[in-house]
Amino acid sequence: SQQGEEDPQALSIQEGENATMNCSYKTSINNLQWYRQNSGRGLVHLILIRSNEREKHSGRLRVTLDTSKKSSSLLITASRAADTASYFCATDGTANTNAGKSTFGDGTTLTVKP
Amino acid sequence: DGGITQSPKYLFRKEGQNVTLSCEQNLNHDAMYWYRQDPGQGLRLIYYSQIVNDFQKGDIAEGYSVSREKKESFPLTVTSAQKNPTAFYLCASSMGWGLNTEAFFGQGTRLTVV
């Protein structure tokens, strides 16, 4: 069964705007990760946030985690056309502590128009 | 260059044939994984291996087989028993199980049944 579910399914914005994607999950987690996938390519790891962390930053990326609501958000600030990609959240349940065995959602497809 | 390499990039299979997808990593990772991705969807786990000479079924193992004779290699065979094999296949590796670390992905193999 799917653990992480991203929202919205698709997002289209203008260059320079901020993009926010959300992820909800069902069961307790050890950590949550965000990945990016360019069309027809493999996934690239963006950021990992542990269950005892609330917020994490990496460059133009900001991830928040609310374990009480079982949700996470990924904010990309000052978006660029090169940010156009699909973004996935992946969760490691408390019964599973291995990153690659994470459960992935269906992703949010982000389009940034120049 | 350290990384994870999948080959071939594109593969065509006739009905009833077995085909093998290659995955090699030089990251000295213990754990390796195979995922299947269908259009517009997330990743589903086929098989994973936490250590050499050991592997476990994932969520959709039927019609697939793997081997892990060497640490750096984790080939996936799509057998004739897999009724709907057309998909994008992704291989990944991570440092080890029991650690909350990121997964590194190959660039994928797109398999088409003709």
C-alpha cells in the first residue's frame, strides 16, 4: 500500500515564483526524503528529514515535517526553468530503516515557465 | 567517477522471452534495489538485497528474478511469467540497511514488449 502521497499532482508556475508541494503519509516514520526526477531519468536525492526534525534547508529548498499531521512540504524558492521535474517524497516506516526500501508516492509534476 | 550504472538504456523484448537488465555500482554500497515505474506513477519495489548472496522480494516480485553474486552487481531478469513488463526500471543502492541514508539511482532502463 502507498505510504506517501504528494499534492498537487501537477503544478505550473512562472520563473521566480515559489513552488510548494505537500506529502502526506499514513503510518509512523523514521525519516522522510524528497527526490527529484527529470523526465526519463533516474531519481536524485534532494533532502532527508528525520522524524525528530521540524524543518531543514538546502539552498533554495526548504522542507518541513509535521509528524502530528503526518505531512511534509517541500518549498522551492525563486524557481527556475531548470527546476521543471517530478518531485517525490519517500518514507521509511518505523519497521523499515533502509533508505532504498522507502515507499514512494506518485509525485508532483512541476513546470516552471520561463 | 563513482556512481550506479544501468544498461541498456532501452530494451525491446518479444513476447515469451526472458531479458536481463544490468545494474553496477562502484560506491561500495551494501544494499541494492530494483524498482518499477509506470507512466505518471511512483516507484514500486521489485527486489532488494541488503548484502551479497542475499536478496528479498519486494512488493511486486512475481515474474522477476535477481542475483547478488558480487557486491557491485545486481542484475534483474524479467521472465516470460511477467505479463505486463513494459515499464521504466530503476536500480538504486544505499550505504547499508539499518541506516537512514539516501538512495542513489541509476538512469533507468526502459523496457518495451514488442
